[in-house]
Amino acid sequence: MALSNEQYDQIMRGYELRRRNARAERDRRYREILQRIPAYQELDGDNASTISSFITDLKNDTADAARTRDALAEAGKRRRALLSQAGFPADYLDSVYTCAECRDTGFINGVKCRCFVRQEIDLLYSRSHLEALSDKMDFSMLREDLYNGNDEALTHFRGARDAALSFTERFPACDKDLLFMGNVGTGKTTLSVCIAKELLKKGYSVIYFSAVSLFDQLAAAHFSKDRSEADSEPLRDLYSCDLLIIDDLGSELTNSFIEEELFVLLNERQIRDKRIIISTNASVDNLRSTYRDRIFSRIISGFSILKLTGTDIRFRKAVM
């Protein structure tokens, strides 16, 4: 589910406000038109009567329906002509909506309008903590020339990039989660964000946290005075979002509480068949010595381990 109920309600409240503002603006424009074009009201009244006749004809399935439809079209032309002659845009009364396609309802024939999808994606970007990171990161900007002179690093980069692209294309039907492993500045976070950006465009829910921030979030939920918060956002989102990215695992101060919360998080997401991407500066041996066997085993068996090597990409970019 891309949006939680609270997020969905937030968007729909926005549409309700848009429609209210649209009605107020249309009323204002209509009064303005009547002041400038008194004849418009009579023509508009005739149109209302014609519409009523058209509905009756349709219900009765009479031959008059076609003639009435033509009359409606002709009346529309006359109204637009009056508006144009007075210096108003022909669609002056139609352009009050933020989205003319769905008339600020969010749906067209039961299908999400493009404006709804856009808001949905924008909201998911906001909730994902990825706004700043994703501005200048996408797959098209990845550069192989940064690895010139280091064939081993280039081979590792290509393998990780191809795995990231495959993960994105197949999502959410991926065989395994992803673990990017390597030194600082080798591209682990960049690849994670590239994946996230593409999935957000497709409408999937993605949440990004550094390991330190993630466990602070879990601790806040766990030790809240109102324990019911543990069943609400944002903890619920961590378990149910389509993709969770944990950056820099191993940088947190590990203790029994953190290990338990990490295991519960991994276990919950596996049960719900939700994907995870982890990046870490730690080696396999470091992970084994840092976390209990059940966590280490879960990571080793459930993740594709993608090693990135070489010197700091950010330094290489700065000197090229």
C-alpha cells in the first residue's frame, strides 16, 4: 500500500479545500461576468432549462435527445463568444480548478488522476527523508570514468550498478534484498538513492534512514509513555513501506535493545514480504562480530551482498 490512511486522508482534505476555493472563485467570476455582460444570465438560464430537457429525453430514450445535445453545444458556443467579445477568456468559468481534468476530485471514472499520483509521489518523497539526497542522484548520472585505473573497483561498481538496476526493474518481485558493502565514498548511498528515486516515481513508498536515526526512531516509539504509539505511524510505516533503506549500518552504538529492534524489523518485513536495502562500511567479519547469529544469518541468507571498493568518489570528483 503506497499511502497510509492518514496520508490518503491528507490528500483528500486538500482536494476538498481546492473544491471549496474553486466554488468561491467561480461565484466571484460569475458575478463579474454578469456586471459586464447582463445578457449572459439569460443565456445561462436558457442553458439550464436545455440541460434539464436533455436529461429527461435521455431517461425517456427519445429522439429529441440528439437535437437537445446539439442545442447545448450551440449555447456553449454563444456563451464563449459573449465572454470573448467582452475580453474574458472563453474558459473563464472552467479554469477555476487546480486540475481541470478531474475538477479537483482526484479521480476520473474511479481511476486516480495524474494530479493525485503527483501529490502521492510528492508526499512519499517528503516522508522518505530523500529530498535532499535525490536532487542530484539518478542512474543516468553514474560515471564509470571515476574508476579509471582501478579495474577491480570498476568491476565491483558495474556489478553493483547492474544489480541495482535489476532490483529496480523487478521490484517488488525481487529474489533478495540488497546489502551494499564498502569503504566510505565508494557509492553505496548513491546506488541506494538511485533505486529509491526510480521507485518513488513509480508510486512505491520508500523510507530512508541512517542507522543512527532509525534506532533513535525505534527507541522513541518503544519507550513512549503512550505505548499505543508503537502501533501507529511512523513505526507502522517502517514495517509496511514498500522499501526501507538503512544507511551506514554499524555506525550506531549497538546494545541488546538495538539488536532486538533490528531483528524484529528484519523479521516483520520478511513476514510482510517487504524489501530492504542496507549499506554499511563494515566488513562481513565486522558484521558477524557486531550482531548476534540470528541477525547475521538473516542478513547473509536474505541479502545479495554487493562489494564496492576503491578510493572516495567524492574526492575523485573534486579533483577531476
